[in-house]
Amino acid sequence: MSRTYRVGQIVPSSNVTMETEIPAILQARQHIEPERFTFHSSRMRMTHVTPEQLKSMDADSDRCAVELSDAHVDVLGYACLVAIMSMGLGYHRISEERLHALTVDNGAPAPVVTSAGALVHGLKTLRASKVALIAPYMLPLTQTVVAYLEHEGIEVIDYRALEIPDNLDVAAHDPKRLPGIARRLDYAQADAVVLSACVQMPSLGAIDEAEQLLGRPVVSSAVCTAHQMLRSLDLAAVAPGAGHLLSGVYAESPTPSKA
């Protein structure tokens, strides 16, 4: 008999993408693996992607973690990459440890995956030491993402900041445009391309096309988050239609704590 896992997500109040792409990835997995998933969210207030709103929002993540642990979720995901990265280099480790401790204190311990940490770990799983990326943020926040990845030992050889200030406008960006944008990056020396360094900018439907166009692994923050969630549950990290990272080649790769 297959088990059903509860997937909890801490989501910015204006995010409408993470609750579609993560379920889409895991529901596609259900066609090839026996496990089933339900999805549960708690929201942090944020409408504009500014350093001030991101800091205020991150402070609310503790409440969300406790609320989700009340539901005894099996894994908890923090669905805002730039909120974590704007809090300081390496902050994903601090956030993951703090939020996990809150679930323990609440009597329902659950592993915590941040999309920021998942992107770092996903690229390292691919052994991608050089990448090119697309982000929807204004240029200063995009540069924060670049600096964060480079602090983790991942060189960003080229990037494009789409400079979309409103978070709902980020969600409305047409993913069909992303392969063409990626094609204009200087990616010749890149080991992988990040099609969306943001869990609000949709990209899942363009991952396979971009891989074929660019001839190298293509990931997104959402794809990396799904991969790490599955490994945190000790499940095979595989799902059709989500690119090379979830193709099955890295189905049994270790989580950061076991690497």
C-alpha cells in the first residue's frame, strides 16, 4: 500500500506559483511512483519584492512553521528564495535549523527545505560550478542572488534581471519567453542554466524545451525544491517533465546533511 505524504509550504501572501508548480511536479511523479501527496500552506505578508518587505516577511516564517506543524506535515518548504538570500550569506542554513527546531518544539518534527538552499544543493548535485541564470528581480536583488551563489562556490558567468517589481506581475510572466531569454545568455561555459531563480516566476512548462535548446541541464528554484523535498522524505527524487535533475539520474543523491 502506498503512503500519502503531507507537504507544507510557507508562502508569500502574493505568491501564486509555488502552490501550482510543486504540486504539478509531485503529481506527475504519482504516474510513475506509488507515493501520494497532499499540499498545505501558510502565508507571510508580502506584495512587493523589496528588502524591507522581505525582511518583515521572513520574521513571519516562524508562525507559519508552527501552523504547518499543527497539521503534522511530513516536510516543510520555505517558498521564497530571495527573502532568504537577502538576509545574509549562508542564511538558508540558519532558517532551516530554526524552523525545524520550532516543529520539534511543537511536537511534530519535520525536515525544512528552503528554496534558496535547494537551489544551492540542486546545482551542487549537478556538479554545476558555473551557471547562467534568469531572475525576475530588480538589479540589486538579482546581484544579491548572484553574490549568494558565488559565496557557496557556484560562479555565475552571466545573468539577466527582468526587473519586475510587483510580485503578481512576476507570476504573470509568460514562461514561454524564458527559453528565448536564456538563449541570449552567455552560457557556453556554463554547466547548468537556472531558468527561474525565483519560485514565483513560472518556468516548469519550459524546462524541457530549454534543455533541448541549450544542450545542458536546466533547473529552476521550484524544481530544486521538489528534488530536495523528496530526498528529505527519503523518496526517489524523480518526476517526468521537470528536467535533468529529476530525470532519475540523481534520484538517490544525499541531502545536504548526509552529503
